[in-house]
Amino acid sequence: MKNIVVFASGSGTNAEKIIEYFQDSPIASVTHVFSNVKSAGVLDRAKTLNVRTFTFSKDQLSSGVVLDKLKSAKADLIVLAGFLKHIPKEIVEAYPDKIINIHPALLPDYGGLGMYGMNVHRAVVENEEEETGITIHYVNEEYDMGDIIFQESVEVDYEDTPEDVAYKVQQLEHEHFAPMIEWVIKESEE
């Protein structure tokens, strides 16, 4: 049984879907939700689903406190589900190919520092893109530059607002993220 630790900064709808997906799984479970925001909705969602939570400061993320907590949690896989901070080199090195992220665009487009959430969706609409989507990828030391695991696209209609695009992308996230996490775990065991 693999231990998944989810990192999230926001409301936690993706984290909730992942927790629920693995609740009765024979291969993995979400044991902890880590957040850098003490008031994040994800913490309430996790507690409702009986998943332990841990909040930390930016200093604790880079000082080794979070890495120590990951080790004590016996994390096998780290999943970034709306986590808005850069993962420090020490954590990436301690968990090579064991950290995955979901990005709300088709990387390499609309990736990098500051490109998250509505920032991405506004840029997609402003640039009159005909499609957007999600990218699930491994995390390395650079924002959104890790090897791509999976992408799925969705059409952007001419009249779509950034909010419309956000809704479409979130539907893709909810449909594909948890199954792709399972796939990554199974692949790592072969």
C-alpha cells in the first residue's frame, strides 16, 4: 500500500476527488494533506474525509521541516493539486519521479511562474486559443518543466469567458487526475 501526500493551497476540489478515489483502493491511500495556507478549504475537506493535515510556512517549506514531515509520513508519492509554491530542490532530490503536478493548460503553453488558475484561463481567452486542457507531469526544479505524463484537451468556444474555461478544465482535472495517479503508481511498481 502506497502512501500519497497531497499538497494544496486552495479549496481542494481536486484533493477531495483524489482522496475519495483512493478510499477503498488496494494500492494506495491519501494519508495526509499538506497546505501552506492555514485557512485553505482543502483542510476542511481533508478533515471531513478523515485525512490528517499539516500546515506550514514558506520558511518551513525550504528549511527542511516539510521534508522531515514527509519522511515521517512515509510518503511514497507527492501530488500537487493546486499547490502554488515552488517545491524546493531538497524535496525534489529526495523524491525523484515521485512528485506529480496537474497544470490547467497544455504545457509547454501557459506554464511557468505566475501561470496558475485564472491567470492561465484569462491568457487562453485573451489569445483566442481554440483549445486548452490539462497536463499531468512530474515535478523537477523548474516550474512546469518536468516530463509530461498525460495531457487532455478541451475546445474553447469563441464566446467562452475565463470562468467558462476554468469550469471545462476543472471537469477534465476531476475526470483524469486520480486515475493517472493510480497509473503512475502501477507503472512505478513494474
